[in-house]
Amino acid sequence: MAAHKPVEWVQAVITRFDEQLPVKGGQQNTHSKVSTEHNKECLINISKYKFSLVISGLTTILKNVNNMRIFGAEAEKNLYLSQLIILDTLEKCLAGQPKDTMRLDETMLVKQLLPEICQFIHMSREGNQLVAQLRNSASGVLFSLSCNNFNAVFSRVSTRLQELALCSEDSTDVNDIELIQHINVDCTRLKRLLQETVFKFKSLKKAAQLAVINSLEKAFWNWVESYPDEFTMLYQRPQPDLADCSEKLFDLVDSFAESAKRKAAVWPLQIILLILSPDILQDISKEVVEESKMNKKLFLDNLKKALAGHGGSRQLTESAAIACVKLCKASTYISWEDNSVICFQVQSMVVDLKALLFNPSKPFSRGAGSQSADVDLMIDCFVSCFRINPHNNNHFKVCLASSSPPTFHYVLVNSLHRIITNSAVDWWPKIDAVYCYSGELRGMLAETLSRVMQSCSTHAPLRMTPSLTFKEKMTSLKFKEKPTDSETRSYKFLLLAIVKLIHGDPKLMLHNPGKLGHEIQSSTAELITGLVQLVPQTSMPEIAQEAMEALLVLHQPENIELWNPDAPIETFWDISSQVLFFICKKLIAHQMLNSTEILKWLREILICRNKFLLKNKENATVGSGIPICRQAQTKLEVALYMFLWSPDIEAVLVSMSCFRHLCEEADIRCGVDDVPVQSILPNYNTFMEFASVSNMMSTGLGRHTCKVGTCDQVNS
């Protein structure tokens, strides 16, 4: 049917997608989530061939959902979840289109979609977490949409600027101007935005001027982060047109900044406008400066004075810090080996900048409402300084010190995670430059974990022994009484960040240079034991999920080798068996609320174990005779048997498939010592029968499931 009636077939998929949204079908279970994800993937694939049909259908669904009247907290949550699913699908469909390939009919569709997306962009920033996710998701849709439809978004922004320029009243409705922050901007588009602003800036009222200033700054970073090569080339082949409109806007903004308060508002954009003008930046670095450029030199001089605390205003010092961090960040996209003028300017400011931001005796703060922004600023600075010179690590040691505020620890860990996960430029140094601090980071994990577990009234604190050196360093943070709610939240955020760090690069926590084998094994055991203790923590689901991901990464064969390089196989049997024993014990005692998900994760652990054993099959049984190994196998068998009676069919199937991996492990082990497989796994034949039934049931269910990605039928 699909080959002859593609429109009807696509419409059927869209209808099914609509019907299975949480707002229509109620709270989702595992099966309905899988089905929704399946429909989503199908639509994303179809959109590559039938873009207009899919976008039109999704736009209609979004409009209808947005207009629904709901009552009650549960219904509201289902509405938000449905909107998130639709927005995510839209973003992926739009992102799948090659750049500059839109036809007229598709452009008209996008114009219908744009107002629906703007509703989410304009939502209040004050709301629950789902509201924040909706804004972020809508931002992603707008970014993808503007890639091929920049003119549609630009027209909306330009029209609003024109309305505000002609408005006699000081209107505060600047929502459409703020769309600039969310669009896909390359060098040509950035130039258009700057030229439009130069043309209309003087006619705008203060609120609109400030909105434009803030939004252009965000647009600059969208450009740099999306097209880093274009920015790098700017310092090899400057663009006179871009520099010209940047200089004009600098002068306009400079005239606007009459007071210290206004200067503080515009300095971050002014530094960016100078960054966009390499030749001007070069000219004002000389001793003799042209009259027309004196205001740029005066700006830099005032910036440096304020950064050093001589600006006469706290606002100016704070703004100088923001502007200088942006200068440092931008400089990392230019190779320092080129000795560019931007690097010269950074060198003249970076010492004062780090002294201001990383001073434990006087932490940088712009007030209670700016804590999150202050942390982001410190992270930007930390990462930029690392990329400029990874070996100049005084600020690293300050953040790691036990006497520093907990915020510094949080900044350190999140900075390291960004260094690991974001390496868009070839010359940025890698995380291995700080492997030497892995001992201190493990100690920070142990201490933070102990505090978080201590705060959980239903659980006794972990009896873990941090490395002695770090324990000595942490004396100033120790307390005898239970931490306050605020302290507990802070430590939970820190713990989550550290666990994500392990997931990002396990080698950072497994690095043990110069230690003996038994010391390395003890260190690894402590690390993994701590993570395993987090898996059952239903009161901290996000941390528990990240701990599971980290344990899975640590069980990759190449990482197991690092558990104890002197005796990797013996260490594997000891530590991994303890993991299985603990988890299965909790499953048997029904102490895991999300038991099916834990079981699926356990299956992945078993797969990783077998990969490691196959890689080392000649010595796979070395050290496997220890009691914990047999105890773990027994607990695992009992847990899997128990799930065969689960009312959840998915849990039954996963349990059966786990028996297969248990049999595979027995096959590997008996092949080494040439002994009957039943001597290792007495119920081998029964388990193989379970595994075969699992295959048949999975195949049977699969026949009733539509395949994802078979879109050739609709490519007509």
C-alpha cells in the first residue's frame, strides 16, 4: 500500500504518533515509550523524502496540543511531555535537511510553524524544570529552522525593530528581538544582523537597545561555536565589511553608555565588536593611536582598570570580568602559535581576571540571583585558561583545595567535563594533561558521596576511606551534624557532576601512576563500590542513572584492563562479582523500584564482562575460584528466576536473554580448563532453553512491529 499511496501511509504514521502522545494516552509505560520513540524515528526518516507532509502534520499536532484545555498536575505534566516529544521530533526533522535546499512550499510551512515555536521561546524563565526544557527544546527547533529559513526569522526580528523604532512609547515587548539569540548564524548572517542594528539602533528606546545588545552577544557565540573555522579565518583574512559595521555599532553603543550602569551593560558586547575587528584591535595596541580609534583604546584601558579593582564601581568590575572572559574564550579559537593580537590582549588581562574570579577568601559574586550565571562565568574562564595553557594550573589547584568554597569544586568538575566532551578545535589540549590529579578527584568523590549518603535518613553513611592526602585536605569541610537541606542539595549537584565526569572519561579516575598493584586494585574497588551504592537510590534518580552509565563505561574491556594492570583478570573477578552480588541482592529484596530498567542495564554489564573474557580467553579463569565469584553467580541466577514470574513481559524477556549471557560466560570459562560446562553452570541446559524461548518470543513480537527507516516506499 505504501508504495502506491505514500500520502496516506505517511498520514497514518502521523496519526499514530499523535494518538500515542502522553496528553492523549495518559502516563506512559515502558511499552508506550518505546512505541512513541519508534514512531518518532519513523517520522524523522520519512521527513528526508516527504518533508512538507511531515512538517505540516507535526505543526498541526503542535497547534492542537497547544490549544488543549487541561486540568490537574498530572494532565499538565503530560501536556509538557507531549510538547517536548513534538518539539524534539521537529528539531530532528529540520536538522536533517541539507542547508539552503528549501522550496517555496516548504518555506510557507515554516512560516506557519514559526509562531507556534515562538510561544515557547517567549515563556517566562520562572517556572518548573519542564518549562525550562520546553524553552530549550524550542530554541533547538528555532536554530534548526533558521538554518534553511533565516530570512523568515530575520524578517520577524526586523519588523519588530522597525515597530519599536517608530513607537513613541517605551515598549517593553522585546520578545521577537530576543529570537536573535536562538538562530543559526554564519558570518554573512551575522553581518546582516549588525547592519540592521546599526541602521535602527539610535531610533530605539532603552529597553529595545538593551535587548539588542544582549541578543547580539549570544548571536556571536552561536556563530563561533557553529562555524569555528569562519571565525579562525577572520584573523587570517579580515573582512572589511564586517569590521566596518562592527566599528559603527561600537561607536553607537559607546555613545549610549553614558553612565556606569549603562557601561556595565554594554562592555560585553563592545569587547565582541572589537574581536570582530582584528585590524582595529591591532591599531589600538600601538603606542600612537588615531583619533577616530581613541574611544576603543580608552575602552580597553578602562576595562583593565576595572578588572584590577580600580574602576570605582562594583558594577564595572563585574562587567569587566564578563568581557574579559569572553575575550579569553574567543582567543581559544585562534591558535596561540600565530601570536595574534587577540592573544596579546588576553595576556595583559588574564592574571587579574583569575585573581578576581578564583579568590577563595573573597569569592566572586554578583548577588543571590546570579549564582548560576557566576558559576557559568567561572567555568568559561577555567576552560578558556586551560585551552590557552594547560600547564599554568594555579587556578586548578585553588579549585581543588579543601579550603576553597564548594562552588569552586563544582566549577572544577564541570570545567573538566566540558574539556572532555567539547573538543571542536584541533589545537585544544586534551584532558590527559590533568590525569595527574586523579587521586585528589577520587578523594573528592569519596568525600562528597559520604556526605550525600549521610544526608539520606533511610541509609547509613558509606564506610569508604578516601585517600589520606585528600582526607587531610578536606578537614575544613568536615562536620559532625547532619548537613542542612541547602548543603545537601549542593553536595548532590557536585556528586552528579563528578559521576558524569567518570562517565565522560573513566581514565581520569583510573589513573594511578607509581602505585603498586594491590593499591591500584583497592582504589578501583573503592571507586566502583561507591558508584554501585548509588544505583538503588530512588530519591536521587538522576544520580542513580548516571552511576549506572559510569559503571557500564568502567566495564568496557579496555577500561577493565586499568582496574589493576598488574593483575587485570583476577581483579575483574573480584570487583565485578561484588557489583553483581550487590545489585542482585537488591533486586531479590525488591529494593529497586525501576527493576526492569536495572535488569536491562545488568544485561549490558554481562555483555561487557563476556567481551572482556573473550579478549582474555586464554587466562579467563585466573582468579575465578574466589567465594564472591560463586556467590555472585548464585545471586544472579536467583534474581533471573524471580523475574520469570514478573507481570511485566519485558522483564521476563530480558531475564531470559540474561540466561544466554550467563551460558556464554560458562562456555568461555570451560573452554580454558577443558572441563564440562555443567561443572561451572549446573543448570546450563535449562538456561539455554530459556534463552531460545526468549528468541522465539522476541521474534514473534517483532512481527507485529512496523520497521523504522524503511522509507524507500514513500520516496516517490
